Amino acid sequence: MRTEAIDEAVAVRADFQGGKVTPLAFQRRGREHRVARVNAHWIDRVPRHPHFYFSVTDESGDVYQLQLQAADLVWWLDAVTVEG
Amino acid sequence: MGVAGRAPRPGSGGCPASRGARAWSGLPAPRPARAVGLPAPPATGGAAAPSASPAPVAPARPAAPVAEPAVLHVDIDAFFAAIEQQRDPRLAGRPVIVGAGVIASCSYEARAFGLRAGMPLSEARRLCPEAVILEGHAQVYRCFAEQIFACCREVSPAVETYLDEAYCDLGGTERLHGDLVEAARALKRAIRAATGLAVTCGIGPNRMLAKLIGKTVKPDGLARIGVAEADAFMRDQPVERVAGVGRAHARTLRSMNIRTAGELRALPVAALERLFGVAGRLLHERCRGRDTAVVSEREVPLSISRETSFHRDTADPAEIEGMLEYLAGRACRTARELGIRPRTVALRLRYGDGESAECARSLAAPSDADPVVLALALALLGRLFTRRVTLHALGVALSGFVRAGSEQGSLFEEREAGRRAALYRAFDGIRTEFGHGVLVSGRALHLKGRLEEDEHGFVLRTPSLTK
């Protein structure tokens, strides 16, 4: 397993229903990655405004880490983990 | 984020003891005779029967049933490795190791190969070549742990937390929860719903028994032991399992051919005190299943430590001192956030050949200021780092805390200390807003460009070991 840092602000389509947020798809380099599965989510409450993290698997099977910063509601694509 | 099956917070629905209280008529109900120590007969809920005596008597409070003390121990199974398997489903069912240099945590699939925490990675690779080795993500683990501890606080008014386990005081909550085993089961479900992780729960009359009974049903288990079973249960436990028996005590006891808690009972308390000092008296009680340590939320931690290994073993003074300044600064910031000041500074280092050294010294006066702590840490480094061998790891630990402002101040340094405190308050405010890495001072500047950075500061090599 190898994790590559990306650290890019990305556009994310998300569901905010029921008082929780679920990422559905994100765009990177003009390509839409649909979220096939949210593997895990956690919240970092140490910063003044919480950061919401999601580990997601896209349709191709790659695992990405997305981050939503509550202060400005900007989504970040933190990293991708690839086999090998 | 909701927690499924959340139990009401104790105390939130009024005093539990007041529930089901009967309305008092003017006269007391006759108290049926019963043996001392037996539970009171169940309340009938009906009106009080008239007294045989016509004279008015002040109503007597019924004897409340004495609840058995109950402690719930929650242990997160294969904590770091389980989170990594959770974050990446491709790791599910595979042996996963988290650690750098040594195993910090490994999955149950890895444990089947004989791997365990603390084992060198070189040995782990030999035993299980197909294991996936990850360096770990301390920040992520902390977030998961906080979520689990928040679930625990929903069922208990006092929760004592550690890295991957928690003790919850359930004493007196029977009226709130009913069956405590069912409450623990609901907690397990809530934790799984919130985090996807499995925990093992043990319930016992004290902390030690709760933890020990939990060990018998790992992973993802739930077990309870009562006072009546405690004696027999403890008798066959290895001495290492008795709370307070570390490696040194165990070695001493084994040299005396004492292998189980039952065998330890043969030693009189005076002999144990001669062997182990104050701890001897505790061992005398604990080997009988009696543990009086209370569950308490530690407002003041025993110690705050920051440690890491270097990306490559080094003897470069600039790199070592830079890392020391960074680690000391992180530890001081945590102390300031908690409003406490350390009296003692300890330095730990591990050489590239595996040998380690540790030394601690007290400050002239408790201080949470980076330069004061760093000056002592540098002095300790000069005293400890004497071999001509590269360093593998470095750590600093603060302890002996006092509440900020509660200690005797120095008459002539008050003004200077006030200015310094204001400066560090400003530093901390900026770091909270923009991330720890935006301000780097002095020797730690040497790390810039050498180490990766994120919003939490420098990315250290062994984040899983960076507490």
C-alpha cells in the first residue's frame, strides 16, 4: 500500500440530509469520481472549526481521503492510497 | 454525527434515585424483619399500612439497597490496525502492522503469525512476509478514540481514558441502565455504529477485575464478573496480570517461585511491603481481587510526552536540537492548553544500536514556557548523549504538574513571566487559527525543508508513537 499526498481543493457533490454529510462524487482534473463507498469518517475537533474527514472508494476501486473544513466549507482531496 | 442506541446521559433526566419513589403517607410502613446484608424486599408500591402504634412517629427513610460497585472496562480491539482496515477495505482480512521500527499495533490476522506489539519490524517481516506495514496516522487515531470516549460518557458519569481503553464507573447507575450487561451491549453497538470499530467490554466490581475479565473474551467480547466469583477467578491468574506488577516485580516474584496470584497470597503483607514498599500493601489486596483504585477523569495528566524516531539515524547536533526544540514546544503548548505547568522535564533517547538512555530533572520553578523547558532539555541532552553512536529516537516528557497560577511566583521575575505568558498566548492563538506549523522558532527552523509539514506541524517519522 502506498499513500500519495494530493492536497488539492476539489469540487464535491455531497448529501447534507439528516444532519450529516455524505460525499457522493468529486471532480479532479476534469474527471468525475463517483463515490462507491464511504469506508470511514471521523472528525478532528482540535482546530477552532472542526474538520470532517472521509475515506472513500471510487468506482475504480482507489481509496481517497476527502476533508471538509467547517470554517469555509471548502473540500480538500488529501491523499490517494494505491496498491503496491 | 449521531450515535445509534444512545443511552440517556446520567443525571439528564433528573436524579435517578428519585424515580419510582413512593409517596409518603403520614405514617411509616412497618419494616419487615430481614437479615443484615440481604437486599431489601421489593417495594409493593401500595399505600403504607397503618402503624400498630397510635403514637405519631416521624417517617423513617427506607434502607436503600446497597448497590455493588461496578466498573466497565472498554478496550478497543487492535486499535490502530483496525482503523487502517476500516479506512481501506482492501486491508480487511489481511495481516496489518502499524508502526515504525517496532510494532505499535497489529491486526488479529497478523497476531495469528505470532506478531505482537513491541516486536521489532525486522522480526515481524520474517514471521509474516505478506503483512502490510503502515507507519500510522496518530491524528486519525486520536479522532476515533475521542468519538469512542464520547460514547462512553453517554453511559457513565466518570470515564477515565487512555490511548486505546477507558474505565467507566457504573456504580449506582443500575436504576438508570437496568441490566449493566445490556447497557454494555448497547454501548458496543453504539461504538460500532459511530466508528465501525469493535470493542471488548469487561464489567467487574473494580477496575482490575473489569479489565481482566475482558481479556478472557477478546476480541469483540463482553463478560461480567461479580464479587462472589472474584476470589476464584484471581487465584489462577499469572502474577503479571495483577495490577501493579510490572516486569521488575514479576521477575522478583518468579525468582521466589511465585507464579500465580493464588501463590502470591501466601506472602504476608509485611513481607510484600519489605519487597515492594508501599506497592506491597496494594499487591496484598489485589491478588485477592480487591482493588480500591477509583475511576476518575484525570483533569491533570500524569505526564505529557512527545517523542519520535528520526527519518534516518543521525548525530547531527542541529537536527537533534531542532527536533528537541520542536518536541518541547509541542509538549509545552499542550500544557498551556490544559492550564498546567510542569515541574519536571525528562529526556529519552534511543541510539541506533538499540541502547537507550533516560534522565529527568526538576525546573527551579514550574513553567510552561518553551525556552525554560528547552534550556533544561538541552542540558539533559548534553548529559545523556555521550556515546559516539547515531540517535534513532528522541523524546521529551513533562510531569509533576501544578495548576497555572497556583504556585509561588518569583518576586522579581513576575513582570518578565507575565510578558512571556502573553507572548505564548498570542503564539498559541495564531497556531490554533492557522496551524502549528505557521510559527517555527530557533533551532526547529533547521527541520524546515527536511520534514514534510501539514496543518498540525512537521510530519514526524513515527506519528503512531507521537503521543
